[in-house]
Amino acid sequence: MLKSKTRQTSWRLANPAKYSAHLAVQQAVATGKLEKQACEVCGREKVDAHHDRYDQPLEVRWLCRRHHMKLHHYGEDMFPVGGGSRES
């Protein structure tokens, strides 16, 4: 159980499915079950895992931080699944 009272802890407690999916990705990358890919939009190597569905924790899209933040800010239709345009 999480013991500290930080913003991150509050988020984890409020979003258990999301937190569980994040942990599953971390573990899968660490064990080699899941391999990071380049950003599907621009090809950058430093990426975040993005979940379209948290009930499928190892089904992720690899996006650089810039495009990951744009996706969350502007919506899923900005970079449709499998339809990444090659912008930079």
C-alpha cells in the first residue's frame, strides 16, 4: 500500500487500472517481453508508452513526450491508431 501523500500517490489511488497498466509496461520492458519503439509520429527514440485501452496493458503506442502530451491535450483523433503522420 502507498504510504506517502503526494500528488502522484493520490493519482495512483484514484486510478488503479491506469497505475496497474503502467506497472505492467515497466515490468514487460525490464524483462524484455515488450520492446520500446521509436515515436510513431516523428521517429524520436526517447518515448513514453501510451495506452488507448487500460484493460489491455501491453497494447501501447510509443510516442515521444511532445506527441504524447499533444495527444492528451488535443484528443485521440489527433494521431489515430496506426495512422501516425511523419511530422516533427
